Amino acid sequence: MTATLPTPDLSVEALAEVTAEIAATAADYDRTGDLPWKGVEAAHRAGLLTATVGRQFGGPGLGPRDTARILTAIGEGDASVGLLASNLLISHAGQAARPHWPAAYYDDLLLRSQSGPALVNAVRAEPELGAPARGGLPKTTATRTGDGWVLNGRKAYATGGTGLAYHVVWAVADEPDGDPDRPRVGHLIVPGDLPGITWVDTWDHLGLRASNTHDVIYDGVRLPADAFVEIPRGPDGIYRDPAAAAGPGSFGHPALYIGVARAARTAFAEFARNRVPSALGKPIAGTERIQAVAGEIDLQVVQAETLLHGALLRLEAGDPIAAELSNLKVAIARSVIAATQTAVAALGNPGLSRHNPLERHLRDALCIRVHPPQEDAVLIAGGRRILQK
């Protein structure tokens, strides 16, 4: 199927309008924990949620830098919407680069995307295993049958919950002629409305409260033969999870959190302009102390944005920086958290009040640390790399 999907307006003004519309409902969704459909729909109407659909499928086929700008704008409005959008745009970009979905399923996804948001997410973590990037194989199994697969297992942290149109589920293949010591590992493309899928509402998190990152159980879910997409082992025959190191397509999550830091910068400035202590008799924005704090926040945001887009520009230029990408993700995370923490710390109690959006921005910003590769693993790998002969 070739869809007809719009090329979004990525002008500063157009993105700012989308950010404002998404932000208008962010606090309410943060309190209720409901899926932030109004924000998702705003991003969809602007054409942002299909921006990475490949041109061969009738989409605009936008690249990593445009995707980063989109996700920063969405994340500035609502981090939960940004996470849902990031997972979706990464999925479309992967399909554009290397078509691997069953044709009927991707046709259906594109058809849905023409009339409204159709969310996709890679469902990978498990309650016992934890983060796949830490190593190990999933307990979730795809058992080969005469005409397809049967999926069984339980997953954790499945962002999107019942709002997902499709799941991309990490599993081990259980095949009659397979090698039990070296089973195939891959993802299954799973329609979200199939029988045998049960959601368990486990998400009660510090941040990203509207992301609906619940557990999901697959019990005898039947899929066609082409639903399984193998992840190849390395030349040495060892399976390594692709998320264990950052790659060219893994900067969507950092981009959305830069949006969170930008929102914190704006919230701090608005508070400073409007706060007039009786002892001072003028807005605190006129004091050098607050001006210095605002400058520090701005420095951290600019640093994060420059690291993000500098890395993507270097990749476009063909610079050999693959080994540095994980370090850059960690550095961006540090800047995002530093910006939001600085804003909250400078305001004291008002910065921690739920009447002020800064406390929500801080909670959301801290979630950047959970996305692989995590900081400790990056530092150990980098240290080993530079210390070896």
C-alpha cells in the first residue's frame, strides 16, 4: 500500500503552536495518568507522527535531525506524548530503512494513520530480566507452528498500554528444527487487538505518568509466519542486544527530554518575571542571582541541543563516531537533568509545588536515565575502550 501522508510544517512558529496545544493538557494527564490522547491527536493533526514514514510508502521520509526537532517540540509540550511519539517515529524509520513488517500489517498501520494516531512500540523488558541492554535472553517465546507462530510471555514497561495499535515484541524462537543452545532471537509484529493479550496496570511512576507503561501478558497469541523478524547474531555467533550501545537512530529519546529542559527554562523565566517579593518590590528576574541561574539553565539546554544536533550532523558527514554515540547520550542526559534541577533548586518551595510545572518537568527529566544504554554501562565500556592496547 502507498499512503498519502502530509509533509509537516517544521517552521519554528508551527512547532511552537503544536507545543502550546500539547502543553495545555499536560498537567491534567499527569494527574490522572490517562493516555494523553489530546496531545497525541494534536501531534497527529500537524503531521508529526508520520514524519518518518518512508517515501516508498507515501510518507515524507524525514531524517534524524528533523525527527529530533519534532520530538523536542512535542517533549516540550508533554514528555509522555513525546515518549509515545518517539517510539512510533523510530518504528516508522526502521521500516523505511529496512522493510520487515508483514505487508498486510504495515498497510493496516498506514491506513489507520491517515485517519488518526496509530501508535507502535517495541515491547522488550521483562519483570525478571529487566532491561534487555543489560544482557540475557527473554523468557517470552514464539513457538513455531505449521502456519505461523504462537506467542507466550509477560513483558514489563510496555509504553502505550491499550493505546497501541501494534506491539513489536522481543522473543526467543522455539522451533522444532532449531538449535536449543543457540535459538533465534527476534521481534514479532503483533496487532494490539488480537485475542490473548491482557494488560496489567502496574505503572505508578515518578515521571512520565501519562505514558501508560504497563505490563502486558501474551497467552497463546497466534501470528502469521512472516510476523517474526530475526535479530542476527554477531560474526562470533554471540547474540548482543542492539540497545546495548547507541546508534544513529537512537537519539529520539534524548531529543524529547531536551524539550523537557526547554519547558523548564520557560517555566523558570515566567515565574521569575512574575514573582515580586514585598521586601524586594520588583520581579526577582531583575536580580543578578536569578539572572545567573537563568544563564546556567540556558547554558545546559544549549549544550544538550548542540551535542544532539552536532552528533547527527557528524553522522550525516560520515565521521567515524560510532564509538562516541553512547557517551553523547549520557552527556545530553546530564545536561537535561542539570537544567531542570537548577531551575527547581533556585526557587525552593515554589519549584517543588504541583501548582508550578517545574516539579513535573523535573520528574519527567529524571526518566532520561532509564533509556539504554545506561550511564554506568556506557562509562565502563568507554573506560575499557580507552584503556585497552
